[in-house]
Amino acid sequence: MFHKPIVIESHFCLRECAKLVKIAKETGCEIKIISNDKEGTTKSMMSLLQLELHPNKTASLFITGKNEREALQKVNKMLKRGV
């Protein structure tokens, strides 16, 4: 399991949630984000949307599964450049 604190740099809306779900499917991993005592997972796009992630908001990223390193690289790339 990978755990990494993250700072959201841009609005995290439907497109970003869909990209996160796609990364999870491609890598065979589960991706979970926790922010303000709320938890969102790639098993439920609605749970990710309900996190209300906005610029400069901090969160914790957890990745578990077969290709955790690959998933982490793809998520980092997505967060840095946007979707």
C-alpha cells in the first residue's frame, strides 16, 4: 500500500474523478482519497465527487493493488498537469 499526502492544485470535478477511476482499472488498483474525514474511492465515483476537492485543499492518497507504483506515477502525472 502506498500512502501520500497531496495538495489539490486545481478543481477536482467529474473529469478528474473519471480519470482516477480509469487509472485504477488500468493498473488493477484501488485508489482512495481521504479529506476532512470523508473518504472517496475509485469503486464509487460519487464518493470521490462528494469530497469536494478544491484548489489548495490537502488530502491523503492511498493506493493498493497489483501495480501500485504504476498507479502512483499516473496519479502524480494527472495531478501535476490536470486532465
